[in-house]
Amino acid sequence: MKHWLAAWGMAAILAAAATAGHAADDPLKICLDEDRPPLSMHQKGKPDSGFDVLLAQAIAERMGRPLKIQWFESRLDEDSSPQLEANALLSDGRCSLVGGYALTTDSLVKPGMKTARLPDFAGATRDDRRRRVALGVLAPSQPYVYSPMTVVLGPKAQGRKIGGIGDLAGLRLVIESGSLGDAILMTFDKGRLIDSITHLVPGRDDLLGALARGDHDATLIDLGRFDAHRAAHPDTTITPSGYYYPIGANRGYVGLTGDGALIEAVNKALTALAAEGKIAEFGKQAGLTYLPPREPAILGDVWMKIIQR
């Protein structure tokens, strides 16, 4: 009996070692949006770039695994959402993690539908674009960056001191219809700013271009979007106000609930990289205004918080 137990124990150890060795050889597959500068960017004929690319490379290196990035194109039409796209990619096995994911309670709830279509991704076939994928339940990593909304000023309002949304009174405001910034500005102080707001159609009108031309004085957008505009237009006439709206979301990785060991390993790597100042360094290299994660790690009901303010 003792000999059998010893043999079984040795076999288990060898099997575990073999499994660990195999896991180390397996690529760490991370899905990233191909057009979300300065977080992630994938263009034909150019090297992949962005904050999330640098971070993914560092995490894979820490884990001793090669990195494989699965690029996808966010569609975000009425039949889709970031939550459904991420879930479909993970549930279909296209990757084990989706990076740059906004950590909110709404984005992490169990999906209300059983299946969803995949977003377009590198290597997708015609059948991939048609079929639906059975969805799982998402599980987040710890956050690694904070993404707030910020007020950006046009040339005629340059130097204006902005310490809160109320300081926008008297300025010509512009915002994209249906955006988070739209909800914030329209509901502020029972609609006090409504008469000063011009709405543009997202995807059709150039919000920051109109602001740069001096057609408007200020807008409220995601900080990363301003970073991307500044990188693409180094001589831009629009400037950051330095004001961050107090309700913002952390970003992190998201996987499926069955991948707890992977999430734990990623959290360990993130903790070490943050302690060494590497994550902030990656932000600087990518042209991202890096802000460390803030409490709460996972943001609650965004819309209710805005209305209550």
C-alpha cells in the first residue's frame, strides 16, 4: 500500500510538472481593440502600439509565457455592446483575457441573453461573422488604470479655470449625442446648461475638430480620447483644463469565471509591475495621461450617480 501511495504521489507530481511546463509553453492570448489609441493600435504595415500592448507584453514575460494578441474591431451597433463583444470573444476561446475593459457593475453582470455575435476580429471567416456564441459569465482582474472624463477647452476658452461643471456656464458647449458626457452636462443642476449645449452625431461629426476650429468653447470627453487627439495633432489648439469629473471607471482585464487561476496570476503580475513603477512608465511611453486606479475598484450604477449629483 505504501509503495502504491508513493508511486501515485510521484506520478501526480510528475503530471503536475508536465502540466505546468505545457502551460508555460501556451501563449497568453489577450484580446485588444485594434483602434483605441493610446491604449491599443493595430495598423497594417506598422508595429503594434499602445499602453495595453506594452502592459500585455510585460505580463506575459512575468508569467513566462509567449504573448498572442487577438485584435478585434468594436462594432458597437444597437445589437452589440462592449460587454457582449468581450464575452463572445472569451466564450469562443479567441482569447483568455480582454484588456482595457471598463470595470463597472453593469459591465460585469451576467448577460441577459444566452448568445451574441462575435465582433470582427483578425482571421475571422464569413461563418464567424454570422454565427452566435453561447455566453459565459465575466470575471475581472484588479484594475490597472483610471479613466476619468475631463473638460477640454477650445482656443477661445484657453486658460479658463475649471474646478467643476458649474464653471462651464457661459461657454459654448459641444457634446456627442447619447454619450456619457451628454448625460452629465444635460442633467447638471436640473438642466442649467441645456441652452448652451450643441449636440453632434457620433461617427458623423468631428467633435474635437469643431472644438479646435473655435466653433465651440468646451466639451467633456474621456481623457484617453484627448490623449489620442493630441498624439495625432501635436499642434492642436485645444487644451486640457486639468479638471476630472469625479465619477470615472477603472480599467482592467476581464476573463471568464472558470479561469480563476489565470486571473490570480495576472493580479500578481499587475501588483509587481505597479510597485516597480512600470505601469506608469508604460503610460508615459504610449502618450497616455496615466492615473493609478481609484476606489471603488468596480464602479457602481453610473447613471444613478450622475442623476444624484
